[in-house]
Amino acid sequence: MSVKKNLEYFNNKLKNTDCTLIAVTKTHAPELIMEAYKAGCKIYGENKVQELVTKHEAMPKDIEWHMIGHLQSNKVKLITPFIYLIHSVDSTSLLKEINKQGQKAGRKINCLLQIHIAAEETKFGFSEKEAMALIDSNEFSGMTNISIIGLMGMATNTDDKEQIRKEFRGLKKIFERIKEDYHVQNLAMKELSMGMSSDYDIAIEEGSTMIRVGSAIFGKRE
């Protein structure tokens, strides 16, 4: 199927939901991304900073860019001038750097806290307890150039759909708990980023507001 047809499929699937499609462009050529752009897709996610910067410079400027991969503190300054949303905030030190660079750029940077929900230790993220301790801290309330607008999580890479569902359901509960219990100036729980090409159906059913889909749109990575 073509990129256009794949996008039509997802647009139809998400038509009556509150879920947004983030088209993941990792390793895909600008020509393929332009095919998606011409088909009306203007929200893209990238895993690596250098690739994100290069594509931002080369592509139309009305594109909304999302950083979805692991972000190193020393590379934050490269994306703060233009990034729409950073999904992968997985430590307090990273958030402090985003706030610092946001201040330098004269921008308030939208972020999601990445919560570790998978069985794999290799995945990044806060525990529920760590995330709540951060939000509750004086340090957090003093960060005036970031806005936490929700959470992100990656389920275990498994064929066990019930495990994936359990992990997504658990993340939704954390999201609701924070939304209900914490009322801080730079916190507005609106987005729940969960679900990729292999598990987006379950994520949508469990309340995702953003699915991050690459191969199901663009085909296998180059």
C-alpha cells in the first residue's frame, strides 16, 4: 500500500476518537515524508536529534515536530528553538536542561514525562513514585519555561496482548491520578502518548491521545 493509503486508513481509524497520529519518520527519506505531507500529514516524530534537526531544516515550516526518542541533555539546545513537544523526558536533570534552554530561546517547551511501564529494564523513564515526587517538588514549580502536558510510555515488546493492555491501563491510571491530585502552574495533563505500529489498537482502546506510528505508514526502515 502507498503512504497516502496508509494515512487514509489511520485517519479513518482515528476519526471518532480523541487520538492524534504522530507519523514517525526515523531513517525515512525526505521524499517519502513529503509524500505524507502532500497527503495532509503535518505531525511527525523523530527518534534522533541530528536527524530531527536536518529534517526540520529541509522540510516545510508548518510541520509540527515531536521528539520521541531518548534525549541527551547536551543535545537539548539543538531542538528547543523549534520543537513542538518532547515526549521522552525521563529524568529531572533532563527537564532542568530543557527549562534552561527554553529560557535561552525565549520559549515555553511542551513536554511529556516518560514513565517506565515495560518489563524490559532497557527502556527509560520515571517510576510512578519518582514522577509524583518531581511534580511535588519546589524545583519543579520553579521551572517556568517548561509545561508538562501529559505522559508517555512504551509497552513491553511482546506478543502477549494482555500484558501490553495491562501496562497501558496502568499508565492511564497514573495519568488520571496526577491529573486529579496535582494542580501546579506548569502542569496540564492533556496528552497520553502510548501505542506504536505493533500495539496502537490496544493503546487507543486504553485511552491513548497520541499514537506514534512509523512502519505501518512508511514501510520498513531503510
